[in-house]
Amino acid sequence: MPFMKGAAPIRRTIQYLEAGKIVFKDRIKIVSIHYNTLGENHRGTRDFVFWHLPQIQFKNPDVQVMTLKNMTPTPFIRCFMSDGKDLLIDVDNRDKDRIHDHVLQVLGKPKETLHMEAMAKEKKDNIANFGYMCEKHCMCEIFGQVPCPAVVPLPKSWRGKYKNEES
């Protein structure tokens, strides 16, 4: 499989991408991560970008995520909001887990909101659905479909019992 090549190919699997916990609030539009490729105080930010950035991009398709390398003496994350404000997070000398937890706490949606959004997404209000707990109980109640065999008998040619008989 060609996608299983390179450093840590697990990062490109759908299970890994869906396991991400950071879903940004709706007002966040741009996130830029500034760090250097060398330096011990940048190690946590490099690891955060390596391990968590693909999950963040997967979970937040409407957010622009930028990484700017080798442009700053100290690592930081800057977030731009839809109302024009920006937020600066200092991540100097932090490991990737502390950065992840801090970003989740400050920029992420609360668990209750995520749960409510998942319930609303799961709710099935489509008029084409039928069955228990839906608007239509049987397929025959939908206009243009074959009437219910309990009410109007099907033609014998449509029934398997009379398949070999020519009527």
C-alpha cells in the first residue's frame, strides 16, 4: 500500500484521523503555528505538528491551518477569529501533550456541545425514511410506490409462487 510509506504512516489512516479530539469553535478561522526545526525549546511544538496537525486538519475542514518554520526565536500558536480578534498561545518548552490539552481547553468546543451536535447530525428527519419512529411506517405509504400486498394483491407474475406458470 503506497500510503503506508514514510515516517509514522499511521498518521494517514482514517481511524487515526477520526480519533482526534480537537474540534475548534465556530468563530476560529485561521490557526498559524510558528516554530523552528532546531532547538530544544521547540521540540514539543514539532512533535505536536507531527502527531496532531493531521487530526486537526481532518476534524476542522473550514479552518485554515498554517505552519511557519524557522521565523521566530520562541514557538507560539496564533489564532484569528471571525470577528477580527486574534489569540496568542505561548508553547515554549511544552511537550506535545500539554500543548494538545491547552489548545483543546482554550480553542476546542466543549464536550457537551460536541455531543449535542452529534445527536443533531444523527437525527433522521429525511422524508424518504420510513419505518419505526419515522413519518411513514411502510414503503407503500409513499406516493408512487407499489401498494401494500396486504391491501391490494400483487400480480401473480410478480410472486415467486407462480413464477413457472404462464398466465
